[in-house]
Amino acid sequence: MLIAFSVAPSGTGDSVTEAVADAVAVVRESGLPNSTDSMFTTIEGDWDECMDVVKRACEAVGRHGNRVSLVLKADIRPGHTGELTGKVERLEAALARQRDQ
């Protein structure tokens, strides 16, 4: 399963950098395969592993205020692993084939 999520405190001012850094630290310490970009952090694992990390990331952000905003998208595909990079590799291969035509 892949879960892409974004978590941030509400009502804490203009910058949420420190709160988001705390959430990303939870993700990285989890040991699950992960990737962070400017909008989302994506993790890969089984249901319980992923949801535990999301919960702990929300708790870390919650220490920065009294309200937390969470956006979550999941790709639930039992029996598949390595999709964090596999999906991107397949996309890049398709783009290369299109360029070569």
C-alpha cells in the first residue's frame, strides 16, 4: 500500500515548517520506504504500519497547536511492493518510449 499524506497545524501563523519537520522525522524514523516533496509525503507498507505512521505524524504536528489538518490518499494494492519507485520508473519508461517514436 502507498499512502500520500500532508499534515499541518491550523491557526499557528504563516509558517508550518517546524511542525512539518516533526512529522517528516516520524516518517523517516519509521523505517518505511518514503519520499517527501513540496506537497506530500508518501510511505509504503502494510495497512497497520502506514496508518500508525500517519497517526504518529499527526500527533507530532498536534504538539504545535490545537488543531491538525490531514489530507490522505491511499493506493491499496495487496501483494505489491516496491511501488514507491516502481510507478515512477514505469512512467519514465513510457515517456522515453514516446520520445523515441
